Amino acid sequence: MISKTNQYALRAVLCLAQETGGRPVRAGQIAAGLDLPANYLSKILHALARAGVLESERGPNGGFRLARSPEELSLAEVMAPFEAIVEQRSCLLGRDQCSDEAPCRLHEHWKLASDPMIEFFKNTKIADLIGQTDLCT
Amino acid sequence: MISKTNQYALRAVLCLAQETGGRPVRAGQIAAGLDLPANYLSKILHALARAGVLESERGPNGGFRLARSPEELSLAEVMAPFEAIVEQRSCLLGRDQCSDEAPCRLHEHWKLASDPMIEFFKNTKIADLIGQTDLCT
DNA sequence: ACATATTATCATATTAATATGATAAACACT
DNA sequence: AGTGTTTATCATATTAATATGATAATATGT
């Protein structure tokens, strides 16, 4: 339902959000902590940095940190660089003919069913999810 | 959000549900009408037949028809042969540690967000969606 | 300056989803 | 029986997601 890329991104961001210290966290450290493929996670972290979700620093003592406060950062913003699911709901049947403007009957049903999930991604902030000890594993 | 395989399956079943005549519809006919890859759709139709959603007949005058009435057939049943999304909700973060039995805080949020969609698939019947002229295209 | 540690980037491998092509099996009609 | 039409099945191709490996660029500390 959620791609692995998005899962990795969310877990990494949650991990960084729980990091209280001011110094950035190394990619390898996150990958080891979460048991994720290191190089693949690197690419994800880089994409998040380009999207303005994270800040990165190179060299010794380098790493990643949140660019914005967990209270302002939504799950949708973390997922946005990887998939456009949140922004534009597609027709359940994959037909580009029907949209919110020219909806079919099915479309209306589908909108009602999928809206709660979309709103969840938009409204839930990273801050709402931290505080659990094991979210970083 | 929904795989193409599931989209094709739903469209094909909706198409068959609108077919009032008693004689089965050929796979090629459905593929042409919906403009879908013929061989790929064949495999999908075959899978639906094995799952008991459709009935198939070979030879001349052969084809596919619904095995059950559109009023009894849910979207979830049509999608079930291809993905297990509907039955078991996985953790948003892809961790197998947390389940409905041993939920994390996130899990509870996620359940609330994803339940409406799952219920939609389970409760919506094929009959609820027919009646639109263009659903077969 | 130099060595080291880290992110940034490029190249490639693996796997799963999607799609195509070809052949076998079943049925209907003559 | 034989011919043609259809589904059933197998084999392979293409594409996208996921993962790995190697190198370049940048910053730090000596």
C-alpha cells in the first residue's frame, strides 16, 4: 500500500526527529539502526535534502538533520519527493477521462473512501508520532 | 495507489456485469472495448475464473461471464486474487513487529486513516457501480 | 598540505510488475 | 473425423522499483 521507499523515508525522518542533540546524524548510522540498505537510504536522504525536508553536511561530523521542526513537517511532505499519490488522486479504474471536475459515479464513491487517508498524510505531523522508544528500529 | 492489474480486473468485471445477454463475452472483445493488452487481460480473466469470480467456456461461443450476481460481488473479491492489501493491513512503516494485536501508536492512527478505504472495497458491490454508460470504455 | 570521514553522484545488479508472443487443450459446427 | 474459434498455459520481453558497488566532491582535524 505504501512503497518501501516511502516507508524508509518516514522511518528515517522519524529517527532524526527523535534525535535531540544538535549534531547531524550520519547516513550509515541511520541505516544500521533501522537495518535498511545503506546506499539506497543514502539516495533517499539526499532526495529529502533536495526537497528541503532535511539539511545535509559533508565531511567528518557531517550527516543529516531535520530542516524544519517536527511540528511543521507533515507525512505528506516527507513522501512527496517519491510519489505524487498524495496530491492528485487518480481514478480508481485508472482512466484519465474522469477527474474531480468531470467525475464519474464511481469517482465520487472513491473520493469518499480515499479522502481520509489523504487527509491523514496531509494533517499528521512528524511531531504527532515521536515519543515512542522503538520507532527508530 | 491501485495496481494496473487490479484496475484491469475491476474494469473487466464491470464490463461483464453490464452485459445483460446470457452468452459469455470473449476476452478479445473486452480487451478491445477497454483498450487493454489482450494477452495480459487473458491471464487476469483466467485468474478471476479460478477464484470463482467468473465462469469461463472454451471453444466457439465461449468466453467469460460473472459467476455470481453483481449484487453479491464486492470490489474486494475482485481484487483479492492479485493482492492481499484488503485483508491484512500492514504497518505504515513496513515493520512486521507491529500488528493489530501488538500495535504501536502510529498503527492506531494508520488504522483510522486506512479503514474507510478497506471498508469501501469490502462493502461496495459491483452492482453499486453499474448503470453508467461509459464504464466499459 | 595531507589523511580521513562523510555526503553526492554515477553505474550496474536484482527483483517484481507489466506486457507480448507462441503453443496446447477444449469445444462447436459442418 | 475435421476445421476453426476460443480459453489455458508456457515462455519470454520490457519496464519500474529496489538494491548494491564504486568513485567524486567536500569538509574536518592534524
